[in-house]
Amino acid sequence: MDSSMLGTMECGVPGAAGCFWVVDASTTGPAADDPGLGNGARPFYRAVLWPGTPSVRAAVEAWSGPPPGGGHPYGDPFHCPSGAVALEVGGHRMGEVLPLDGPGVYWCLTSNGMQLSGGDPMTYHPREEDPYAVRLWRVPGQLAAELPLFTRSQPRRIARGAFTVSHGEFWLSARSAGLPDRPPVPDVDAPAGADGVVAIPTMAQDTRVAAVVSWWDGEPPAADGIALGSCQVRTDGGPLRCWSVDGPGDLALAVPGPGRIGVCAWRRVEPGEDFRYERYDVRVWACSGP
């Protein structure tokens, strides 16, 4: 289904400011004072101006879905608890408040004057009232932060951890030796396994995620969230660990012994404060076969 624009607001921005901010309408104080910028979904989004820009005509647009040209990779995650945004320059609110499609986490993507005019980035010269468009649309499949992972059926063991990802993926390793020299990569937005390692895709390239890995006596029930898929790998009997490009995290799940295991993953998009917004429910069980 094609998306449509739900609303827009425009405001002039002086080039000397160097940037402008889209902020949750309920926040107080200047966005630049926030220490956690750039690490997950925050209630602030920074749009940087092209160097030498005299002034900007900024348009903030709310969309019902991905706007034209707004496909993957998406923009940055933006947490909007109030369901409305405002524009801020130099610590001061500018213009009106723009309602979004309710509270939640949104993708936030900026197009500058060069992109909007189809200019050449090597020769483009910003001008007065250079157009900028910031488009926001809801991240789909969001869940309430307090929704429990396990309800009627319970796993045999559970391990929890958190880590930073920088390349849009993390790995669940069933190898005592850690990752191979060339670990697998996700199959687009689905897990992929090889050499005792499962690559699990994340939505954002640079973010902090939380994961819960659980061991089940048989094939596990479906979880809440976005189903990413499943695969199988062999384990040498050592604990399962989650790895990022920085190395193994603090998560370690003991398994009964060596053999083939099934791994399925769900992404839980939660707008809570802890671990920002990406959480992963990874369920593991023993499979028959060599």
C-alpha cells in the first residue's frame, strides 16, 4: 500500500546554527544537552546543514509509511513518547507542533538541498532558503515495553545480555573457539547459519540492542514481535554466546551437549528507555540428524 503524508510544518533556520533538531514535543531543555545522542532511539534527531549554507527552509513531514525514496537503509530511529514533534534551533523551539501517527518509535530521514534538487555533491553550492525535508514514519511491529517474553510455555534455560552493533548484525556462536575468520552474514533480514555461527540482522547500523537467548526441550512456540526466521547449526557443546564486532558480550547460555541445534529469532521493537528500542528473542532447541 502506498504511503501518504499525514501533515507537515515549515520553519526558517539560520545557516550559522549548523544544524537543527527535531524533538519530541514533550521534552524540555535544549536537545544538544542530551549525553546519549547517536546511540539508539532518542527523543531528539539532529539534521546537519551543508557546510556554508546561508539559511534553510526546513520542512518536517509525517508519513503513514515509508515515503517515496525512503526505502532501506532507513534513517535514524527517533523515540516520540508524546506522539508529536517540534523543531528546535540553538536551544529554542521554532514553528508549530506537528502531530505524528501516535506515540512510538519512528524512522527519521533527512534530504538536503543538494538531494532535493538533484545536484552534484562535488559542485553544489547552498543558497538562501536552501530546502531541507525531514520525513518521519512509524517503525512497524512495535510492542509494549512491559509485554512478557514467555507466557504459558516456559524455556528450560534463559540468558540475557546487551551489546553494541556497528554493521547491522550480531552473531550467536555455538563454537567454543568463537567466530570463524569469515563469519556468516544475514540473509537480507533473516538469520543465516554456517560453521556453528548464526548471523542475526538488526535494523540500525549503529545501535545498542538487548537479547534474550533461551533453550527449549523441543521446537519453541512462536514469540511476539517480528519473526525473522530460523536456521540450524552444529554446536560443540560449549555455551552459546552473542558476539558483535567488539567481541563476545556478557550473554552465555549453557547447552546439554554437542549436536545440531535449531535457532529462531524474533525482533521486538520497544519504545522503552532500557536498550533504546531493538530487542531480540532468540530461541534454541536440539534437532535430530547429523
